[in-house]
Amino acid sequence: MKKSLLFISSLIAPLTSFAHNIQVNFIGEIVESTCKISNKNNQSKEVILGSYATTAFPTVGSVSNDKSLDISFETCRADNYSLRITGNTVRDHSNLLAVTGGAIGVGVEIVNNKNESMPIFTEDLDIDKILPDRDNTAGYVTFNLRARYKSYQKNITPGTANSNAIFTISYK
């Protein structure tokens, strides 16, 4: 019995005792500080959307007046950027930020200068759609966006309609 186990183990050992080496190269760059928020902006920003009667939203898809949402940076390198907007969205309406405070049937929509709705929770947004004011020679970058209410139900319930989102700007 010992001879047969020894013979079997000597057959198996050569099959499991070889290895391959793989070289992994890590490539990157250490750079000067990236963009910083411009003095005219703070780490927190408020956009006053205003008060609207429920009759201002007669049909699904009705929108309120746009309010400017410019976010400016300085000391930026000439580079590619990505923008990611995150926040609680309305169920089945992923481009609308959910509101809190009692209002039902509306959400907050972020749009670019072409009136195109900006997706929530999507990276790699087409930066040229939101950076018409880009002067990288001076190191300034301004994200020109707008915010507004948009109805997603026919019947709107009045109430406070506050929302919030995180805007993450990254170099690519």
C-alpha cells in the first residue's frame, strides 16, 4: 500500500509544481495640485428654484423656470474632466432628483445649455456639453448648468420641494 501511494503522489507532484511569472507595471504621474473651487463659489452652494403653483405643471413633463447653476474652478491644468452627479432620484425617473418636504409629482432636473437633461449617477458625461466657458490657458473652468422643477405625474401635491446632489469633478 505504501508503494502505491508513493507512486501516485510522485505522479501528481510534477503536475502541480510548475509556476508562471507575470510582470505587472504600475504607471502614473504625480502632479501639482489640481483645480480648486473658485473664490466666488463655496464647498456648498444653494440654488433658489422659487415657488410655483401646482397649475404651473399642467402636464407630465412640464418644467419651471431655469435657475443658473454655475460651478467655477481655478488653477486647473489643461486636461480632460469628468463630471458625476449623485443624489436620490425619483423612482423610474433617473434624471430627476427626488424632493423632500411634502411636494409630490415633481423632481429637480439638471440641464446643460442645450436644455439636455444631465443624467444622475453617470460618469464620463460629455464635458463639451457642459463646459462652453473653458479657458485652460488661464486655468479657469466653469461648469454652466441650470436647475429646474420638472413634473413626472399629472397631479401635483403642494409642499416644500427641496433636494440636494453631490457634483464630483475629476481629471481623466
